[in-house]
Amino acid sequence: MSNYHVNYRHNPIEPPEPEQEPQGDGEKLAAGDIKAASPALRWLDNFWYHNKWTVIVVTFFVAVAVVGIVQMLNRPNYDTSVCLASTYRMNKEERAEFEKLMTRICPEDFNGDGEKLINIVEYQIYSEAEFDSEAERYEAMTNEDGEGDQFQINRKFNTDEYNNFNKFTMTGETSVYIISPYLYNILMTSGRLKPLSEVFADGQLPAGAMEDGYGVALKDTEFYQYNPAAQIYPENAIICLHRPTVSGRAKNEARYAEDVAFFMAIVNFKIKE
């Protein structure tokens, strides 16, 4: 038996060389490399870091200003206006008919844009006595089962409406008012109404002129008596004219004169024979 020795030679397998990233234009840069390679991006990043809140605030106010300008440009160009304030608020259909009536009554196209357009501002306000009386009336309408109509105006809403009305009278945006005796008395006693004697210089006051000389009873005008669109409003309402104000439309003499002409067209309305 012969002995022999077999010598196995170990040939290690070399791992493959890693693929090289393409060089030149195809090379991919990390985010940090992009910033380092772009002075403009570095500047923007630094600017945003130091001015972020300034940019946000300025952008907000610019947006608000743009919205305001767009709304102003799209706002109707009214010839004049009238404010209604009493215990009654017109529904959509009644308001549309009343607007048509006011357009017919307006003596002319004051702004010369080819059409007559009247702005109607409306508030629903109760005096303390009127509020209690209305609440009692609704309570009486409730049936025996405790179901029925509920009084829909709460005291806070009533107070808010009055405060909004009072602020509005100081803006000077409206001079002609058709209001409840309660509100009329507040404006008159605070010296905010223009005397009829200053409007009708010839002394010929219209039918329905109040004894105090500052307003005209709505029910005594032919405007009310012959126009169903006006008769939906409480007949105890009073038409009056606010004095000129130091701000708003009424501070302009020409605009205030237009409001006076509109007021006179209402109280002097006559049915043609």
C-alpha cells in the first residue's frame, strides 16, 4: 500500500468591485451640497430664518387689504339710503317689494350711473314694554300641552340690535329714518334730528307732521296709504331726518342734500288724480 499526499490549492474568490457612481452631469448631490452650491438658496434659507414672522404678518395684512379692495370695487353704488328700525322685520319678499317702492319714490338718479338704487338698512328693536308685551302674546298662543310658538327674540339679541342701531346712526351713512316711536323719542331728545321747519322753509309742513316738529307719522302719509309695499310696516312708525354728521356720507353737503330730497319725496308723495 502506497501512501500519497494530495495537495489542494485554495483559490479565494475575490469580491466584485463596487460599482462607481456616474461622474459628471449625472452625479447626485446631497441636500447640503445643493445649498452649498447655490448662493441664492443659502440666502433664501437665511432670510426665512430671520424674517419668517415678518413675512407671515405682512402677507396676512396684504391679503386682508386685497379682499377689502375687491369688496369695495364690487359694492353697489347706491344713490341714497333709508334705515328701518322697529319691532317688525320684513321677510325676503316684503323687502324686495319695498326696495322697488323706494326706487320709484327716489326723485332722481343722484350718482348718474343710469339707474336708481336705494340701500335699505334694517333693525328689529323692542322697548322694554314692547318686549314684555310681545313675550306675553306669544305665551298666550301656547296650547294647553305646552306646545306652540315661542318668542324668538331674546333680550341679548334685542340689546345687541339697539347698540348696533345706535352706532349706525353715528356713521352718517344714512339720514332718512323710518323708526318706532320709542327710537324716535331717543333720537329727538338727544338732539340728533333735524327740525322740519329747517327742511320746509316755506312753513308748509306735510300731512302727519308731529307736534314736536321733528318727524312725520307714517300712517298719515299718502306714501303709506296708497302703497301696499309700505303697509307691511307698523303704522305707528315715524319718518324723520337725522342731522348732518361729522363723518360718512352726511358730512358732504351735496350728498346730504340728496338725502333731504329723498326724505321730502316720501313725506310729500301724492297720488295723481
